[in-house]
Amino acid sequence: MDLNKLASKAAKIYQANPKIEAVLLGGSVSRNWHDSYSDIELFIFWKEPPTDEDRKRPITRLAGDIIDFYPYEEEEWSESFITEGIKLEISNFLTQTIADIIEDVIVFFNPDVYKQCIASAVYDGAALSGETLIQKLKEKVNPYPDELSIAMIKEYMFISNSWTNRAALLHRKDWLMLYKVMTDVQTNLMGMLSGLNKKYVHHPAFKWQRQTLELMTIVPENICSCLESVFLDDPTFSLEELEKIVQEVYQLIQREYPQIDISPVIDKSLFLRPEQDERA
């Protein structure tokens, strides 16, 4: 199945509604990252709030089977359905809401990942209709502000207190919590690297990690394979590797943004929960 062809077909049906100002293709398809498991993500920009019938009519015309159909929540109406064996994820926003979110990110430098996902969708997305509107929004999110870069670094550079327990968790073979801590640290690393490289976060869980890292230039050497090995190799080696990567990322921050004082953060990241001497 040609996902781009189906996306264009759906966009034409959506655009028949005069309330719709633009249709934007987002997600892995817009970035050419899609595979056999990928769905189609469409962002629909509305002049006024859509009714349930407005949202269901295109699904009916596409002979779609509804999976989810959510009411208005957190400034969005969303639904998903399957047609021609492909899942479509639909995110409906008022055009003004999109503009307000972008302003919050690029003018007020809000590091909120959910708002950055909107900015990222506009930045990387492909206009399927409403090209003039989409182009104006694209111009707003490009270039990525220096101040947002700093805000992202500051948001993610404080690794959780659980990191200090890593040696104890390894010693106890307390794998569930250890890998939860390691996952949280990787999330922080991805946030810091996104800021360093001026890349909008395209998914709140940093999905498509390898593809994202491959677009970055300010990264530790062999960052993709190193981060993958953290979950695939022996836990003792994995923890040592992760400790090394954390320090390398902090060094990159010091090099690129010497005005950010990260010395307390570095000291905290090196701290280990003390081990008691059982002979005492």
C-alpha cells in the first residue's frame, strides 16, 4: 500500500468541508521513516470547532472502521480508523490553537514536549491542502530559537535522584527498577541532545530514536549503537556505558553553552549511594 497516495486521497475528502483550512501529513510517513507497521497521521486545521458529523463524514466516505473517537480534550479532537487495511490517526485542531502553540514554543521558549510535537509536525510535515497557510506556519518554526535550545537543556539536564541508586540496583539484580532508571536517563539524554542540536521533539517518548539521532551532529561518538547497547548488553557493561554517555553529553553542553552552569548537575550525576561496610 502506498501510504502517501492514501493520505492524499483522504486529504481531498477532508478538504471538501469548507470549515477546514488545511490538512498536514505528519508522523513517520512525512519524514520517510515509515515501515510495514506505520500508520498515517493527519493534522486537520479547522476555522471553527468541528461537529461529530464533520469528523465522521470523511471516515464514512473512506469506508473506514472507527477504532477510537475522542471528544474535545486539551485543545484537540482526535479519532482513529482503518481503511484499506491502513490505520489513520487524525488530530483535529483549530488553526488558532496551532498558531498559539507555536508561539508558546518559539516566542516563550516552552520546552513542553507535547507542544513541541506540534511544532515538529509543522516543521517536518507535508501540506496536503492549505499550502499557503502551512508555509506561513513553517516559516514561524524555522529557525529553531537559541533560547529554546537553552530551555530544553535546562529542562532535561537534572537526572532523577534514582540515578544515585544505580550501583545498589545492579548489586541487588533489581532489574525492573534498574532498567526504569536507565530508560529515564536515556529520555533525559534525548531531551538534552534535542536542545543541543536544535531539533523539535517529534514524539513525547522520543520514538524513532535511531533516526532522530542520525540527524544530529552534536552528539557523542557512536551514540546510536551506544544507547542501543544499554538495553542489549550485560547490565554491568550497560551501566558503565550509560555513565560515560551522560558525562560526554554534559561536556558537549559545556562546550556549546559555557554560560550554563552545569557543575552541580555533573557532581550529582557522579554521586553513588554509599555502600555500608557489613564488617563494621
